[in-house]
Amino acid sequence: MSLILFDDNARTRFFPFTHTRPLADIRCGILTMRARWEKYFETTDSPTLTHFSLAKAFPFQSTGDDIFVNGRVAATKALTAAVKDLRLNQKLMSGNGLLIAFRAANASKEILDNITAFTEIVYPQEVDSLDEIWDIFSKNGRLIEQDFALLTKGRVPEKIPECVTVTGAENVFIERGAKVSPCILNAMEGPIYIGEDAEIMEGALVRGPFSLGAHAALKMGAKIYGGTTIGDGCKVGGEVNNAVFFNHSNKGHDGFIGNAVIGDWCNLGADTNCSNLKNNYDEVKIWSEAAGRLVSTGLQFCGLLMGDHSKCGINTMFNTGTVVGVSCNIFGAGFPEKHLPSFTWGGVPEQTVYRLDKAIETANRMMARRERKLSDGEIAVFEYLFNQQQSK
């Protein structure tokens, strides 16, 4: 019996992030949704059933007897037990009708269209899931707390250096190889997790819940508020409040980012700022690419949502609820538009389309600094997305 993560129809609500990844590879909390399920299933291998545009980068393979789990559902110990108890041709549903998981044999890629006759079992407890794109940051603090308990149970952390000012030391966990210079850690409002070989530089101020990923760096004098996750390999400075950075992205200088999500391989120029509150204190609306219109978030605070491989120049100012697509290069004076489609070049006063070959070249140049490059599958994702964007 193997674990397979699948995307449901909610996938399009998470553009631009799901242009380049399945729902399961969204980071919310310390872990990605996939990593959390793999932890509970005690596996490091979980194929993906996703949109055909991602299939080359995230292949699907059935082993003959598979547990399919919705990639946007947050795993817990109790929920995992219920999922594992499923028998062939059974499906697990939440009380509000969300398909959590099902078990099937010799499944094809069309399996999601063929489970209506499966025996339905209703899970009696509340299920935590990502339902809208803004859930990534709004639910992040709670999932940091759950992941902290999962990852640190029964383990002994590295010693907190004497040069560090800390409150709530029992809620601070430092992994092997991490370096923590003189700074202030406040874990009274939530836990602080410092990943393997990560670094917190001098003068940083950190309030939990907070997670710093493996090999990531918090720059000197950074001010980090709770509900923030900085993913693996990121470098972050300045002021950050309730934001999620995926992996290998940089905000190396001063500037404010709040109630925001920053994808993989992004770079924010010095003194980049985003507004996260409208001057009239009204609910923030954001552009929904899937719906083709503005949608209300129901939130008073919502900042920047930036897709993978996007960059912005120094002193860039993003308005409240700005959505930036994949592989954009944003620069120019004034506020860019609140929706910048994938492969946008420029911003203010005018913009054009970023050439596909140049976008791929830039991505590989940045990734080479981490001894990486785009795979053939990832290039295929770029090509599909570029062609789709050009056809609109």
C-alpha cells in the first residue's frame, strides 16, 4: 500500500503557486503539505496525481494498491489512522463534503472521475485544509505549532547559546549545525524552530510562531513577527510579519513584507515594500486568475502573493493584495498593477512580455548559485505556462 497525493478542483484557486507545483508541495507551517503526510506515513516517496501540465515534473505511478490523499488537507495523527484504515474502493469524506482520501487498486490517471460508487465514510472530527490561497499565510502560525510538536517530540535540541536573549526557551528548538548569534528570541506566543545548518545573524528580533528552514539565513537586524515561515535556503532581512517564503528565495535587505506568500527562487530588491492594509481599512480583494475577476478575501490584512522565479527591482512598492505570476521581472517607479501575469517584464509605466528563453536562462543562472538547474520537466512547465499566457 503506497501513498499518492492528488490535486482536486481547488487547484486553480492557488494560482500562481500551483502553476509550478501540486497542492501538496505548498509550504504551510514548518513543513510542506506533502512532507507532513510522508512523516505520518513514514515514507519518503509519494507520487502525485495532478494536472497534465505538471506531469513531467511530478509523475504519477500506481503500485497496484494505493492510498490517494488530497494534497491540500493537513495531516494529523488521528486523520492518518483513519486514512490507513480505508479498504479498497472506500473514500473518506469530511463533514462538509471534502474528499480527504480514497483507496484503489491498479488506478489510472482518470481515477478521480471513477470514485462516485466508492463506499463513503465520514470522518467525525474537524479537518484542517487549505481552501483559499490566502490560507497559506493565515493558517501558517497554527500549522507551525502542530509541526513543531510533531518534529521535536522526544528529541533534544542543540543548546541555546548564552549570548542569546530568550523567553520561552522550552519552545525553542535548534537543529544540528545551526548558528545563532546574539539576538532576541521570544517564544512566549508560539514556538521557534531553527532548521539544520540555518543561521540567525546578530541583532535579529524574532517572535514566534516562527520557522527557519534548513540552510536558511536571517540577516543582521531582521525584525520577524509571528506566523512566519522562511523556507530552506532562503536569505531574509528587514521586517516580516505573518509571511511564508517557500524555498531558495531572497529578501536580503530592509523593507516590509506582511501577510504574504513568496514562492521558490524569488528575489526582492533592496527596500521592497508591500502594503498589507488598505487606507480605508476595508476587506482586501485580490485578482483570481481562475475566475478572471477580483475576489474578496474576507481579510483586512493581505499583502503580496508572488509566484516562483519572480524578481523585483530596488524600492519596488506593491499595493495591498498584489498577485505576481511566475517568472516576472518587475521594476519602475510607482505602484505596479495589482495583478501581474506570468512572464511580465517591467511594471511602471509600461510592461511587456518576458521572453521564454530569457526567463529560463535567468532561472538557471540563479539556481546555479545553489548548484541546481531547471529539469526537463520544469522547463516543460515553463513552456506550457508561457504558451497558455500568450494565448489569452
